[in-house]
Amino acid sequence: MVTLIAKNQTIECELVIFDKNGTLVNQHLLLLELAKARKNAVQKFVGKNVSELWEKIVGVDLKNGKIDHSGPLGTVPRREEILIAATAFYLNGYSWSEAKQLAQRVYDEADDSMQSPYGSVLLEGVAETLKRLKQGGLKLAIASTDTHRRTVESFKTLKIAHFFDVMVGSDDVVNGKPSPDMVLEILKKTETKPSATVIVGDSLSDMQTGRNAKLKAYIGVLTGFTPKEKLEQLADVVVSSISELCVH
């Protein structure tokens, strides 16, 4: 066991599971780039009017650079957002079957138009902190609502992929957060017990995911969109960023 220090708390553990967006990378910048690519693809295939409807239903205002932090774009897996887009297409005259196929094609086109790291920008101190924790003897993992491929490729480009023993995306499991599926997959692959594992994330969904998996501790960070008073409802401890984490 390694002693992880978070603020004034010490936690004996072997594995730390990190969320990606809002925990390790700037979530707002990433979502804006993602939204631009997806809106462009919607407009290309379905037209300007539908692309404007798409913005509304996923919670984005690209003209003013705004994102609804509780909206679908930043909170649901890609496969769910595709169904939301399909609904917009259905409302504009496509059959449901056609709408689903078209939405899949649109999102694939948007993904193909982007290059790694897909709008991801590391938050300050992330690389240094991961290095410190890894050198301290901890196993590190990622549980992200992003896809496996985008997560791995972006972290390779950002030169932090080598710090992680396992990276699990929403497409690696049947159920996304707050289901414990991603965490359970990580525990299986790293051969680690829940009682020796900590989760670190910026959202209530991250904290609930950890609780549903019955992990040892739940650490909230304030680098995402969730206020401190909200995180404190489910987190054991809340820190300003992962830079506050160290090992002893």
C-alpha cells in the first residue's frame, strides 16, 4: 500500500482512478472544439437549420462560446448523444431508422475531421502530479465518458499515456457513469480490490461511480464545472486540483 495525501487526509491505497475531462484536461476548451466539429458535420449533412436545433438540444451556444454544463454534450456518452442528434433529425422529417443511421454517420464524420489531442489541453500541473504519484508506487487508471480511442490517442499526443496502467472509455462497457462498470473493468484489469482504490473526479457522477463500486475513497477536484458545496455532498475530500495530491 502507498499513502496518498489529499489535503489533510491520508489514504492507504494501491490504485488511483482519474476522470479525464475537467480533472486532467480543460473541459470547456475540449467541449467547444468537439461542438464545432459536430455542428459542422450536422450542417454538412442535414443543413443549417437542423445544426442550430442540434446546438440547442445538446446545450451549446458556439457564437458566444457558451456551454450548458448540465447539458448532454459534457455529461453523456457519445452513443447517447448520437440518439439525441437523431431525435433532431427525426423532428425534421427523417424516419427514426434513417435518423439514427444519419446521426451515426454525422458523428463519425465529425470525429474523423478532428486530430489528436481532439481539443484536449492539460490543466496546470497534471503531468508533474501524475509523474509524482507513479514514482511513488501507485497504479494509475482512467475512467472517461470519452471513447477509448480518443482517450488513448489524446494522452499519447499530450505525452501522459505512459503514466496509466489502464484506460477505459465509455465504449468499453455496457453502462457509463454513474454505473460502476468502468471502475469494475479497471479493477479487473489491474487486479486491485475496491478497498485499495481511490477515484478522483470533478463531477457528482464521478463520485457516485466510485460509491457504486464501493471504493475506499472519493476525491473531488474543482477544475471542472461542479461547485465545491455540491462535490462535498458525495466526496470524502475536495481539493482545488490534482496538483494537491502527493504520496508519502
